[in-house]
Amino acid sequence: MQSRRGAFQVGSFRGIPIRIHYSLLLVLPLLALMFGSVIQRAAQTAEQPAELIGGTSILWGLGVAVGLFASVLIHELAHVFYALRHGGKVRGITLMIVGGISEVSELPQRSRDEALMALVGPLTSMALGGLCFGAAWLVPESGFFSPRFVLTYLGALNLVLGFFNLVPAFPMDGGRILRGVLAGRMGMVRATRVAAGVGRAFALLFLLVALATLNFFLAFIAFLVFTGAQGEARQVLIRAVLEKLRVEEVMSPRFHGVEVDTPLEEALRELRRARRLALPATEQDRPVGWVVLGEVMQVPEQERPRRAVRELVRPAVEVAPGQDAWSAMQRMVEAQPPLLLVLEEGRLVGTVDANDFNAAVMLHLSSEEDRGGGWPRWRQERPA
Ligand SMILES: [Zn+2]
């Protein structure tokens, strides 16, 4: 859910940033070497004299590697294109060592669309594979060995990419298709649980095969599938719970913030007293933003009595007590403030931070377990 670290942007598609992870730059020369040696061996087997490989085999290997990553990008763009057409939202595309990741922040509404969104990626890879084979066939036989071989090679890689992604190992595409199909029958939470379970089983299978064949690449994929399955299952559960709750059921009640004219020294005392890393900032009781412990601490101690909270205030991210907690959490993920200010008719009634969300989910699950009663309401605790 968080923004991708360790990646730099290389372009964009309809305003969606396309990023490359640094690990890819590391692996690119290795892949170029690997593909290059395959090309060289193929040339030897075909009894083609080495001179017939235009340029060096490593350069052609590099071509295959770059072509492979371009293919992965096209695969991801297919997902993104479908998601955007069917009401989804996408935060970014990142190309990584083991393929691409599209950060879909909002899935299409209908589970059928989610399944189809997952399906278009592998289908695109297969079509691309077919295109490469077709192009290879069209390249005239000129004794010039490499272009034809490289295209055939790329075609085969795309077919592998397409078929491998269809394996129902959630969160891989095949697993998403499985979840989409199941969700229509058993609801999103249970479908995700089942798909994640199947995904973890496949991850273990991948790991066994990887160990037996000493395939590091597959071991890495096993790891990603295993942790991804767990992470996504949790995310879906959190969403299902928070969608049912309102902000007022999640927030910590708070009716006063730190006034912007307060000296930093006193603000620090208030933060400690409240045992909070951040507090709302107010101007004549009107909420204007928040102030965070870390930034107060950065001001030299002797200056704190003279300087005011106003200097350090960051603009507030506001939510309403009646809105659903999931949409509030989305706001938090997007704007990344340490806390949200809950405002009713312009007045501060509470704050929500990551701990509040966490506690709400845990408490809700525990109350579902023992079929406990309703939720405490802040209105009842509000001073008269
Ligand atoms: Zn895909």
C-alpha cells in the first residue's frame, strides 16, 4: 500500500508513474550475459560461424533482456488499461527483478471485472509471444543469425510469462482470477482467504522445486508469493471491517488541540502528557493542522521557549465523523499525515491515527468472535 521505495520514474501512462526498481539495473547485465551465452550456444549448435552473430552475443543478450522487460511493461499496461476502463484506480507501475507490479489502489467494483483484469495480462503476454514468433518468421533468411533467433527467444519468454502467471498462486494473476471467480459466490473476504491459502501452498511447492533445481529465481518468487498472499489477505480483511465502521467509532475523542501561539517547549510537554507523537494544532480553537514530536525535537532546546507551534504546523487532513473508516484510511494512505483530524461543523471532535485503525480492526474481530455487543460511541463520552 505504501509508495514504492528504491525505484525511479522513467515515464508515465495517463498520469500513472512508471518506475524502475534499482534491483533491475543490477540484474540487467546478468540477464544480458545469460541470454548472450544462450545465443552463443545456439549459434554453435546450429553450426553458425561466430562472425554471423552481428555485434557480440552479449549485446544481443542485452537486447533480449530489455525486450523482456518491455514485454513485462506491456503486460502490466494491459492490467492498468483494463482497471482504468472499469472504475479501478492505479497508483503506479513498478518494474522489478521478478516482473512488474501494478499498484491498483482501487479494484473494479464487480468481482467479475477483477478476474478479467487479472486475465488480460497473461493473454497480452501470449499474444505478444505470438507476435514475436510471427515477426521472427517474417525476418528474411539472410544468413544473419541473430534477429530471427532473438525474436523467437523473446516469443518463447512471453509465452512462459503468460502461462506462468496463470498458475493460481495468489497474488499472481491466476490467483486473482481464482479469487474473482470465488468472490461472486462466497464474498471477498472468504474468497481471498481461500485464494491466499492456495497461494501459500503453491509458494511452498515453488520453494521445493527451487531447492531441488537450485533455482534462485523461483525461490525468490516463492518468497514473494508467500508474503504477498498473507499481506493481501490481511488487507482485504481490514477493508471489510473498516467499511462497516464509521470514523466516530474508530477515532480517539479530542476536543482541543495545541494552539498555534503555544511555545514549542510547552507543546512538547503537551505531546508527552497526551502520550502522542502528533497532536492537532488549533488557532482560536479552529483546527488548522497538526504538529509532530520529531519536528519539535529538531528545534534546539534553548530556542523552544521563544519559538511557536505556528512555524511547524502542517496542513490538516480532515475527515467527518459519519464517513466510513475505510475511506478515511484511504485518505491517510494518500496524504500520509501522522493523524487525521475529525471535524464536525468545523469543530475538532477527535483524531485518528494508524493505531486507532489497528485497534478498531482487532477489537471488531474479537467482538465478532464472541458476538459481543455494539461499539462505544464518542458522543456518550463527550463532556457536556
Ligand atoms: Zn499480471
